[in-house]
Amino acid sequence: MSSLTVPGAEPLAGSTPGTDRGRPPLRRRIALIPTVTLLLGAIYCLLPVAWVVIAATKSGRELFSTFTFLPGTGFAGNVRDLNAYRDGVYWEWMGNSALYAGLGALLSTCVSAFSGYALATYRFRGREAIFNVLLAGVLMPPVILAVPQYLLLAKADLTDSYLSVLLPQILSPYGVYLARIYAAAAVPADVVEAGRMDGASEWRIFTRIALPMMIPGMVTVFLFQFVAIWNNFLLPYIMLSDDEKFPITLGLFTLLEQGANTPALYTLVITGAFLAVLPLVALFLVIQRFWSLDLLSGAVKS
């Protein structure tokens, strides 16, 4: 039998008379701290992006004379000037970045898939030692490896070539690590053994059984590698001297250096930086649906 609340009844044990019932409890106020922290972090990260988007719409005169977050009227003129600069060398830089990032990410994803599946499925001596070395590679900054990579490729006479930027990107310790973890979770050992009992070769088991189960993880590896290679600056800066082979990051850096003597180039740098972000946004929007559906199907399969 339910009890009714009687007006004027004594307060319950543990309650404080006279407290404001509409005031949120302390636990709820503490729970707002992570939300506020994430909101401040989002503002900190998105504020420079907003500045680039707005500054790309300003002409050279408006860039230095108007309010920072006030849109301008010179975006079309900036794009025309960028197209005309050195007969469209900017688009050569964009094409180079697409080549480095697209082909490099694809090859890196394939190597990561092979390596991760082998480390997760096969039992052999030294397997854990190899995996620990890969973990050490994940923790090692790329700056440390750039100079040794340059010396190795210089010995092979491959510097100042497309291969000098592509080859070091093929092996990604982080990609192999993700592939190994995902293969161990998504590819059941019973399914592999069933394929072997049916007489399937190891290559057929990998391509027809294991790889479809690993696709969600491989999409993640591809996306991470594409963004990392697209944004890479140090390796092309060390390897390349011919500006026609420059990626977009290095090309914009040269424009920025020239802008110290020619302020009119600042608008080209800002507009170029804005246009360079658009392929990454488009790639994420294209992959996102495929990525989400595959993650869901992978979870159902596992």
C-alpha cells in the first residue's frame, strides 16, 4: 500500500530542512565539468578553423583592415589569383598530396592488414618480441626517424623523388598495432580452423574469410594514414628539393616564406590552406557512413 505525503510532515532522516528543492544536487553540478571542459576544448580547436574559413573570403586589403571574424568579399578573386600563381602550381601540389596520401595510405593499409593478421593468428617464436618492437615504434616520434630515413634513401639514390616520400610511409607501426588488435577480436580462431579443414589455402582464408571481417578496422587504418600523410611536412621537407614534387603542406610553407617579402601572398596562403582542408572533410564524409555500417556489422559478426 503506497503512502501519501502529508503536508507539514517531518523531514526525512538525512535531509536538511530549508534547502532549495529546485537547486541541482552537487553530483549533477560535478557532472557538468566534463561537458564544459569538452566544450572549451572544441572552441579551442575550432576557432583557428573558423578564422581560416573567414579569412579566405577577404582580399589583401580587407585582411589587415577589417574585424577578424567579419567575412570579406574577395574569395573568388583569391581563388583566381591562386590558380594564376606560377601557372597553377598550387594544383600540382594538391595532386602530389593526393598521390602521396592516397597511394601511401592504401599500401600502408595492405601491409598493416597482412602483418596484423599474421601476428594475431599464427604462433611462432619471437611473435611477442616483434609486437613489442612495433609498440616501441608507435611511441617513437617521427622526427627521430626522419634523418636516418634520409640517409638510407640517399644511399639508394632515391632522394628528391616521389618514392622518397612514399616508401617511409608504407610501414606504419600504429597501423600494424590496430590491425593486430582488430584481427584478434574480429576473426574467430574456429572460423580459420574450419577453413583449413575444408582444404582452403592460407591466402584464400585471409582474402575470403579474414579480410572481410577486418574491413572496419582497415578503413580506420586507411583514414588515419591518409590524414597523417596529407598533413606530413617534415619528411617531404627533408627529402625533396624540386618544388614541382612538393605536397601541399610544403608548397604552402614556401608561399608563406615568400609572403614575408610580398604581403599580397598571405591571401594565397590562407585560401590555399582552406582549400587543402576540403579533401579531408570530403573523405571523412564519404567514409563515415561506410565506416559506421561496417563497425556495426563487425560487432554483429563478432
